Amino acid sequence: MGREVSLMRNKTLYLLSVSIAMALILPMAITSAKAPHKNEKPMDPGWLPATCWGNVYIDGQQQVSGPIVESWIDGVQYDEGIYFDPNTYVIDVMWDTNIKDLEEPVYEKDGAYWNDIVLFSISYGNDRYWANETMVWERALAEMVDLHFSTADNPPSLKVNEICPDNGAGEAYCTIYNPTDSDMDLADFYLEKVVASSFTQMGDEGDYDGPSVQLAGSVGSQQTIYIDLVPGFLDTVSDELKLVWNNTGTSVAGGHDIAIDRVEYGNQIYEPDNTVMPDASSPASGYSLKRVIDGYDTDDCFIDFEVVKATQTFDIDLIEGWNFISFPLELDETDLRDILSGISWSCVQWYDASDPVDHWKLNDVTMPDVLLDLWTLDHKMSFWLKANNSDTLVIRGTQPDTTTIHLYAGWNMVGYPSLADPMPVSEALWGTGADKVYCFNSSAPYFLSQMGAGDMMVPGYGYRVHVPADSDWIIDG
């Protein structure tokens, strides 16, 4: 079937006339308004976008107006479509302006290359659905593509919620947040770095897929899961990280893997590391990038992420039976049973000096909840933990700058919330009036031994401290 296409262009709208055999009139490229990017060159009529149009079907039902169709390349959205008439969408996928003159430095990928795989989506709040169909980008391409969306086969809209190249202790991690109302299996997802490759000739798409990390386990509804990364996996100055759905067993996106989320940070200079997605600030050692609102994503990483103190891990070795311990970090969460979920335990007890009626608080897995009165733990407390076997309790939190613990006249059970060098009792508790201090001793009659003035207080241990009058104990982190 022969087709003749003529195109006239004004500032934001293509007016198209198409003469087609059999009296079929096809809508052609209509472009949504788009702010110029920092490196965008004047538009050249000889460099036409790839345009597609057609009908939208959701679970087999044709949509007569809306929703807006979005186009994506490698986890970056470049253009949105509009409706040409009440039941036909049209979208222009613009070219990358840098490919017009290869003698100039290539700074920003702001559109498509030849042979880029274009994915299409529609969005409803936090939910994004991906069309079964894709398009291979080609300059001046014009074709009809009916888009079919299935709400049953689409991947969950998980988000990379935090990125830390170096938490100050030589550890790297990221977190994945699940904004949905259901628990999600992570077995079909992997994390992948974006690696720049040289752009050497016209039509050379390049290979930008770098090292990857396969995920496992699951993440609960409205919950976050930590993913430990190999140190050096993320660059400390600038980098990109994608959360990719390993698309298997469905027709979504033509079977192509889908970059569900992409985060960029730092001053990336050369494309494709630098895209139209604004980059977040680089986190220094000991800090991380975290979404300002969990799961909230505008595709502007500079706005979506803030630099915060990085999470660290701390290991506490446990013996079978009773242990007297504390946490040197401000915990990410305070729910007792969540904190202890990685070990087998039977009982936790804490002496609450602020309660003159009932000092001892208890959580015992063998007792009904109505009889229990200890449900949270924090870095100011020390407590007795009965472990069912020898194990290691791994906690996550941030290193406090300073901590103030109010000591009540009499006995107190407190932690030592500091990762600084161990300090002698006399120096650590100076100014509090403390006259007796006890620490754990597995061979002592009551598992406690009195400490001398020169004995060291160290993180992770529990301490029983006696003061003759109320005082505040200030500990530097």
C-alpha cells in the first residue's frame, strides 16, 4: 500500500496530511510541549522524530480518551503522547540532539539513537503498566502501533529508596521500597549499573549494561529491604543504578527486561551517563542518598533524594542462654520482634528506672501478648536477652553524634551508644556521680561483675549503673 506523507511544523504541533490508498487517513506526529535541555541544539527539519499512533487497550477494553502514553528508553522517560482524536493516541519519540554532530563533545543523552528499544507505559498514581508492544527507533519512522496493557502481568512498581556507595565503615548498600499493598517476591529483579561506552559512529547504540546483582527474598507491603553491595560497586563521586525486572514468561514489553527504576547522582560529564534525568548530589563517605518521601518518584533525582547519614551495621555475638547487651547505633526501627527476627530467642527483660511501680519489663515468646509490657528497644537501653543458641545479632542504624541518657537515682540499665574508642569507666561516666557499675560475666553467680574505675566501657555491652541522685549522662558518638 503506497503512502505519501507531508509534514508542516510550528512551535509545538505537527499538522499532518496523509494520502493513503483505500481512503485510510492516519494521524501523524503531534509533539507535546517540551522545555529545551541545556545542550539542545536548534531543531533541524531534516532530523525528524520517530512517530507512532494507534489505539490503547487495557485488559482488552479500548480507551476512548486518556490515559497519557509515556515512552521510555533504558529506564529514562523522554516523551509523552497526546490524543489526536477521542480514541487515538500519538507520540513523538525525539532524536538525541548530540548525534547530529559527532565532532562536538557528547554531554547528554536527551533522546533516542537508532535501534534504541522504546517501551510504552501508562500510569495511575504509583502504579505503572507497560504495553506488550515496543518500537525500534529510527529517524523519521512513522507507524501505527496499537498498545495493549494487561494489569495482571505487569511488574510491581518497586523503587530504589536509598543508595550508599560508602557508609564510612567500608560498606555499600541500597534499599528497595515496596509502595504496594502486597508483599513482593524479588527473585525476578536485579540491580544493574550503567556503564558508559564510546559513541563512535552514526547509529551506534552502544552497550550500557554493566555489572549486576541478582535479588532474592521478598519485601513486605510499605516496607524496605536492604541489599548489601560489594564495596566499590558504586562510584563515590557519580554513578547510576537501575532496578530491572527480568521479564520472563509474559508478553509485556515484547519480552524485554524493563528498568523499573533508575537513580542518577553526581556530576556526570559524558553521555550516556548523563541523561535528561536530573542527578542527585553525591553523598560523601558516611552518608547516603535517600528519597525524601519513601517511594515517591518524579524522575528528578535532585528533588527526590536528599543526603542523609548512612546506615551502618553492628554485629553482637551471643552465647546460648542469657546475654546482657546494648545497641551502639540509633536503630532504623524500634520494634523488638523485628529487631530480633534474625535470631532464635525466648525472652527479653529490661529494668525501667523511670517506673517506680513496676521496674521490670518483659517480652517472652511463650507468653500471651496481653501479659507482655516490653515491645520496643533503643540505643539508650541495655537489656537481658535469652538466646536459644550461639548466634550473631546484626543490627542496622546510624551512628549518633551525641546521646543524652537520664540516669535516675538508684539503679539504671543503660547502653553505651558510641562507636568511638572504648573509655575507662571513670572517664566515660565522669560528672554523673556514678558510684557502682556492673557488666556481664557469664561465670559470675548472677552473670554480673562490678567494674573498676579503669575498666573499659565498649559498644554492644550492657551496663548496670548506680547513681545517688538524678543526673544526665552525655556520650559522644
